[in-house]
Amino acid sequence: MAEAFSVVGKSLTKPDAYAKVSGQTKFADDLSLPRMLFGRILRSPYPHARVLRVDTSAARELPGVLAVLTGDDLPVKFGILPVSQDEEALAREKVRYVGDPIAAVAATDEWIADEALGLIDVQFTELPHAMSIQEALAAQGEPIHGSSNVHKAVALEFGDTDAAMRVAEYVREDTVFFEGNTHLPMEQHAAVAQYAADGKLTLWTSSQTPHYVHRALGKVLELPMSRIRVIATPNGGGFGGKSDIFSHELVAAKFAMATGRPVKITLTREEVFYAHRGRHPVLMKVKTGFTRGGRITAMQFQSFLDGGGYGSYGVASTYYTGALQATTYAIPRYRFEAVRLFTNKPPCGPKRGHGTPQPRFALEIHFDKAAEELGVDPVELRRRNLPAPDSRTVNWLRITSCGLEDCINKVVDGSGFLRRRTSMPKGRGLGFAVSSYLSGAGTAIYWNDMPHSEVQLKLDRNGGVLLLCGAIDIGQGSDHILAAIVAEVLGVALDDIQLSTGDTDLTPIDLGSYSSRVTFMAGNAAKAAAESVRDRLFRAVANALHCDAADLTARDHRIYRSDRPADGLTFAQAVQRAEAQGGVVTGSGSYTPPNLAGPYKGSGVGPSPAYSYSAAVVEVDCDLKTGEVKVPEVWIAHDVGRAINPMLVIGQVEGSVYMALGEALMEEQTFRLGLHKFPSLLEYKSPTALEAPVMHTYLVETIDREGPFGAKEAGQGPLLPVIPAVANAVYDALRIRIDEIPITPEKVLKALNERDRRVGPKSVPTFSFPPLIKAEVPEEWKGK
Amino acid sequence: MSIADKVEVRLRVNGEDTAIMVLPYKTLLEVLREDLGLTGTKHGCELGECSTCGVLVDGKPFLSCLAMPLDLEGREVTTIEGMARGREPHPLQVAFAELGAAQCGYCTPAMLLTAKALLDREPRPSREMIKQALSGVLCRCTGYLKIFEAVELAASRGSDG
């Protein structure tokens, strides 16, 4: 019996592997063009100041300087979300964080450009700055934007939560803080721009979202998009940090237009910390009502986001701090209030898990505490509140497949959690948590009714396949997923597929490598494209073999009769037949997610065509003298729908666990006197090879009915349960509660000495949220 | 910058002798990438903090962002471009490719060269020795496990092929 698939489900070597291990992969900074200039950007030394005057005359006179730009050269505002067009490529009237771009120089080499930056004279008037949620709310001086530091406030309610709280038999409330942190990709952002004599602009950039960069360049440079080509170079790590529109991209393009010469700008490591768009610091209050048996009756959730100096993805981030509570647990009544505040720090945005690791941390330690008080074990409390497959949550999110229970069983059994956690030696403990995540956002960043992903295929006469798609590989293996799906459908091998990706001239749209959307959405588009080409080949072969196209199989480089495998043509012969009959053999496929938004304002953030599920058990080893927490072993299970390539999925899971441990124990983006405390790789602590734990990874396959071959996401979800599982393990080990990320040695020692053995926020600020938008509850939740 | 500011540097890189005129304050990293076109060596911080720029000098791991080419005359520099033997990839490169140990691929050149230095010194290292040897090279994608496994696979196959 032949296996069902020949490529899908196999741990094959990915198409770009050998380019990467040989150093041949060309990242943006590896590009060099004849006569290329180098650009550098002058950044604000103040967290909040008016810019009175920018005098560039001395810089312009320095030999080797070819152009200098200030805000007046690029006056059109932009922003990744249509509702937050609040950024300028170079600040004109005021600066809002240390590192905010003000002016730029293009010169024949980087040293000259650097020297010229020092000759630019900027006069500022300093303004009072706000560096935290509390300071932003209390600010007396000039707001950072407009008339208030409140960027976005939302308030939603699904059913009467107050009434449900009143009848609950046990109600618990917790206040929790998650400090901000950053992506820290090993590759610094870089862009190379060229403006050709025919008036066409090309920008090579290390971007996860070339389509959005394309749109922003058109807007800010006031050029038709048809004269702009954006080529995303392979990203040397993204994690969400290269999915925004960045000053250096716009500035490099403008310099190329101004000088007629290619221009490269590569950010320094320090500048990458200012570009940021990373994890929001979020202060949260969660209140849940339970029955005595541990069933949730209602939840009320409040979040306060510290947004930094600009909008970025912040409106979406705000909603994401509330959206996925109900895909993880069956919550009958739910209230969510959130506010995002502007502060004088680098803008926050999407980092792996976008807006959901913070509430996941809050919820999972809250449930751990509730379980103890209810007298049930923390695993059992989750089991009593599992979401159902093929259901709708109280906030109208549609769940298709759900493998959460399987995930829980895998990690609980694998770790011996229930048996071992009561008998650990002193200082050692086990913690448990669960989560869910999107397989791509159900709505695009700008409103349109077009597909989110498109793939074109062109076959050559020897059986080679050219695959064109706007998606860009950021290390997650998207090139492999697209090639594997097409190879499977056409019955060819991976190395028959030639990929061209992330090029706005050549490739059809994919919205980008963010939101865990590429496998699901571009994968579905690739499958549809391959099926359309295969149909055409089948017609040509059926014609030659005098059989029905429905009776044919494509496999092993042949197309043959399913009942008589000896009867068939080679794949190349089939292409030649089809080409002879109908000309060039091409096909295309698109994917548009179903309209899943619920009947209320604010329902656009949260819907996804499918949700992944994860569960984790983390073991900690705590040093009572130093407060240091080590993680020797992690058990993680992830419901990926189907693993198109199990090795790559496990790689995403392991990478997620690693990043989660960094956030849980050491990574933080903090400030002093308006300055980033440690914008360097040495002082911004991140885990090294020495901290890598033993990991047991379990893949759960639920074969989602809408995913390509049943696949769901893998790149972000597995990060989510690990952070709270660490906190819960620390409690198990030391009976202390660190309700604040990261769990540093200082906090552990402090908690050991506190009377309540806890470190964390005591309360949330007083804030008048807008009136609740009271949404109707879906039919299945009425009367519950 | 005029030619008068430049100095002649003789380097032996990947077995080839080369003499070039460079600005004396350029680091080995810059000379490799900008003057010799060896862009397989990456930069991560240019402050000696992340080892992304790691190369081998006389077979030992070396941070090219902190090295001055003039100091390295007469020594043997190996970059990722010199790791394969002709068209035959080094067993570590094969193992990294096969096991998915390179995700984004940006730290990969330095990781591979550092692992090569380890296997040249210690053909069958323990997991702990691998961790120690690679601990200076930061990777943000993999969580390091597939890298350890790839080094072990290459070692089990015999690093000398």
C-alpha cells in the first residue's frame, strides 16, 4: 500500500537550506550596487521635544556628502494601519522618543555619513515625558499626540457579566504586569534603493511585509505604485519586528530619487532597539467567576497597554489582548475593556504572539491560583472548561478543529506532572499552562475584499515548475511549505520547484509573513494553483490515454491511470501535451478567508479561519540564595492541524519555547531618564546555548477541514503557554507568586522576603473606559 | 578618502593569498565583506557581543568585528565560503541542512565555523562540550537544539567525511 502522500508529512530538507549553510543567501545588507551611497539617520536624543530648527548646511558641505534630507522633504504621514497614519519618515515638528528619526545623510561611505550627522544642528525645546502607563495617564503637559495620551480605548461585553458574577460560587481577581521586550533578530534591518533612469524605483528590504511597504512608498513618495518595485530579501529573523513601515526604507528610496544613485541604509544594533515595534508592556486585571465545580460562569478582563511613541499596529494589539481568551476556554459571559496609551518610548507593535502572550500570562497564573482555592488540580480545571471543536465562542469566534485536550494529555503524561509535582526536591517545581492562537488574521490591514494570498505557477517543457508568491521566508520555512504543497499535488519532487517570492513586480499578492498566516493562507492558494494546473494536465493526459481525467493520479513524476499504473505519461510529457494543445501551461490560485466577523463594532480583530492549540509543562530549578531560575526541561504539545514538514514544525515549536523562556526569565526593554537602559546585545539579556533546556515536543494533528492538507499555524502559538508555565512552576517550587514578567532573580528574592510572598502590581489605574458595546451572544450561548 | 590613506594588507583567506589596499581602521569583518566580497560573514552588533561575525583564524574562532586585518598578516583566515571542499559541503553543513538547524540562516555561518573548530579539536564531543563551545554565538530562531543535534550527527558521521 503506497503512503497517502509523497512530500507532505515528510521531514525533507528545505529548498533554501544549502544556500543558508554555505553563506550564499543574500540578505539585504549583502547587496552592493555600482556607485552605491550609504545613508545614516540622525535620531532624537530627547524622549519628548519640539524641533525648532534643523540646520543641515555644514553637513551638506562635507566632502563626500551627496544629499541631506529633513522632514520637510518627506512630509506625507504614514502608518501600518489606515487608522493610525501618525508617523513621519523624519520628524518635523516634534520627536516622541529617544531614537525618533530627524534627518538623514547620504554619502560615499558610512564614516563620512556618520561624520556629517554630527554637523547637523538641531534646536529642541524639551517637553515633559511619560515613560509608563501611569505617567501617560497622569501627564499634565502637552500630550504626545493630539489632545490626549489615550491612543485607543475599547469596551465590549458579551452577555451580562455582572449578573453572572453575582451567581458565581467562587470569584477571583488578579492584577498582573508583563514588561515589554523586543524581537532581537540577529540581522539588523537594511534596505537598498535604486532609482533607474526610466523613473522606476526598486527597494530591496529585509521586510516581512513587502506589499505594505509598497503601498507606503507610493503614498509617502507620491509615486504611482506601478513605478515602484519592492523586493523582500530573506529576513535574518523577523519575529514581527520587520512587519512595519520603517523610516530607513522611505529615506533610502528618497535618497535614490534625489541622487540618481543606489543608496543603502543598514541600521546599527542600537538603532534596531529604537525601530522596535515589539512586545507592549501591559498591565492587566482579570476577574473570573466559577461554579463550585470549577466551571467558568463569566470573565471580566481589563488591559492597559504602554504603546510607545506612535500607533503602529497598536489598535490591533489592543484588541488582541482580549480576543483569544474565549478560544482557549469556554466562557459563557465575557467583558473586555482595554486602553492603549502613548508614551515616550520606541513604538510597540507585533512580536511573536501579537498582543496575546500578556493576557495568556495573566489568565494562566490566575487559573493556577483559582485551581488551588477550588481544590482541583490545575489540569482538571482546564479540562472542565475546554472549548468545543466546531463551535462559536461567546465573542463570535468560530472554532473548527481543536486539539487542546490531546495537547494537555501529551504534556501531562509525558512529564508525569500530576505525580511528580507533589514530590519535587526543594527549589524544584513543575508548572502547567495552555493556549490558542490564530492561523492568520481573518481581515486584512486595509479594508478590501480581495484575496489575502495568491500563487501563480508556470510549468516548463521539461517538467520544471516556477512558483510565484508574495510570501517571504523569514526563517520559518515558508518557501518549503509552498513548494511541498505544489510538489505533492503535481506529483513532482521538491527540487523540481523553482521559487520566486516577495517581489511586487513578479509575484502575486501575499499580505506578508505575519499573523501566522502563510502556511494556512498562502498554502491554500498554492494548493488551489497546483490543482488548477493539474486539472489541465489531467485533461491532456486523459485525451492521450482515452480515459476519464477523474481516473488519473499524479505521482513520482508521472501521470497515470489510478487503476492501471503502467498506463501513463511522464510529467514532462504531460506538460508538453498540454502546451501543444493550449499554449503556455500556467495556473493560479487564491485564498480569501471566510467572513467571520461577529455582529459588533471591533469584531475585525480575533477572527481566524482556524486556531492552533498548545499546552506546556515547564520544570524549574530555583536557587534560593541567588534567586536564579533555571529551566532544565520543557514538555510542549502543539495542535498544528497537520505537519506539512514535521521537522520544520518542531523547529518552530522549539524556537517558540526558547523565545518564551527569554521573555519569562530575562528579556525586558526598560528605560531610565527617558533613555533605553540597554540597547545592546550584551546588556539586553537573551538565552544562549547554555540555557537551552531539554525539550519534549509533541505534535498533535487534528487535520483542520479548511487548512491546506489540514494544516494550521506553528510559528507563534507554542510560545504562549510557556511563559505562564514558568511562573506556575516557580510557585510550585518556592510557594511565591511572581505576577510580573520577567521573573528575575531580584523579584524572586524579594518575593521570598515579602509577607504575602508575591511580587506584582497591586492595582490598575482609575480610567473611564468608554461605554460598553453590548454585543448579542451567539445562539449556543443564550440561556447559559 | 584618497589612496594615500590606504595601506597594503596581505591576507590568506580560505587558502588564497591576497594583497589589497584598505583603510587601516577597517575591521576584518568590513574587509571580508566589502573589499573581498565574502558576504557570508555577517554582522550582528560590531561590538563583539554576539559572535555573528565569527570566522576562524588558524582554526580557532575569532570575532572578525574586533580584529584588525593588519594584525592578521601571515595567519590563516577561514570564512564560511571556505568551509566546503570544492563543491563538496562539509559534513557539518550537510547535517545543518538535513536537520533544519539553519532557520533564518543569519547566525549559521558563525555557528558552523565555531562547530568546525570544536570538531577539529574534539571529534566526538559531549552535548555539554557542544553547548560550551557554541555558547558565544547567539541564535534567535532555533532554540539551539537542532544545532546541537546537527553537530552530533556530523560528529557521528566523522567530521573528516
